[in-house]
Amino acid sequence: MSVIPFINKTSQTKFEGTFQYDEMEYKYTFYLVPIIRKLPKTEEREIISYFGNRLRKGKICLDVDETTVRYYLDNNLVSAFLMVQPLGINNIASGTIQIINRCHTSSPSPHNIEYADVWANDICRISQNGDEGKPFKALFFLIEQLAVQNLGKTNIKLYIDRDPSNVTFLKPTYERIGFDLNVDDTPSMCPDWSEPEMAMEKPNLTPQSQIIDLSFLKVPRYDLRSYKKQRVYGGKKKTRRKRRKRSLSRKNRKQ
């Protein structure tokens, strides 16, 4: 099933900037994938090159290679690609977002944003400095703010494999950053969940625009229809004025 896109009324798909979080400054890059039109070729190559070659301990992160990333793009399976890095520290956390309905599959429309959730996927941290700078936590903060500021969602979700060693390590890791709910203990968080993995949720998100303001994504640079109307009307008016002057000058020459 294809995903729902983020609201993006700008003319861009790639966004870069910095934000201060937990007394650390981070730089971010994220790409909002358009569903109707294609990504610019340069940005498509950047996404495939980086997200398809994330090496952790000599192995491709989560087996998400270039072929997988291209499949994501060709089939509209990802709403956003993101990476966050503390300034001056070689430690990058990255991942993808899917806006999709996996919890209310009996709803009348699978692409109704009301029933869809923001899912964090493909999370990977690549570092030559251990956990210095804590970009993992900052990456989730960026995902949260996209969810709440752009879509008005007050929660985000993820899922983890039920392999015992995986659950032993990852479940408490995500609980420490606020994923307090899981589908086993709280089935109502995802009533139609039928996947083998364990779904988790971080609830009660609030906008933190004083830290990172993403409101620009919802405001067009100008009203295009109004702009075109003014240009066309002005052009006609000027043309008529010029023609009037020419006709008067011919009449004067005859006299």
C-alpha cells in the first residue's frame, strides 16, 4: 500500500538546517517524498546513495541496500527520509517515515489521514565516536515534530521484531525515549494490528516550535493563482495603453 505524503506547499523536497536540543546543536537533512510527481534526480541519487549504503559494523544497516531504497521510491512506500548529526561529531542517526494506516484497517478509506499514523522505520546510527552527541534521541525529536506540527498527530509509532534478543535490547531502549505503549499490553493503541512484530507508541506529543519551527512547510511562498491573474491583467492593460498611444500618434502624423 502506498503511503500518505506530508503537507508540503513549498517548491522544495530537500530541507536542511540546525536546531538546539538538550544543550547540543544538531544539523538535519530530510527529504519529503512527493507522491504524485517524481523527486528531482539529484535528490533521488543522494537518497539512494546514502540510505542504501549505511554500514554498521561492516554490514548494511537492516539489509536496506540501494535496491531496497529504489523500491521504496518507485512504489511510494516512504513519506520522508531523515538524518540528524551533532555538529562536529561523526555520529549520524537516520531513518524513514511512513504515514500509513496499519491500526484501523477496517476504516472505509486506507488513505484517510484521520486513521493513519506516523511510523518511524529503518532507524540506524552510524558512528565513529560511540554514542557521543546522542543523535538517536534528536532524530526521534525531529520525527515527532514533523508529526505534530505538520499533521497534527499527537503520537508516533514503530515496530520491533519479536526475536527475544531483539526485544530484550530494543524494547527498553525505545521505552527510555517515551514509547510507553505496546500492542501486547495496550491492544487499543492499534486495534487491527495483525503483524508478527511488536508495535509500540509514543503518545502525548506537543509542538516545540521554539526549538524547531516547521510551519514553513504549510505556507506557500505566494498565491500562484492570484499572482498569475495580476500578471495577465497588468499585461493586457499595458498592451492596450501602448496600442492607444500608437493609434494617436498615427492620427497626429496624418494631420
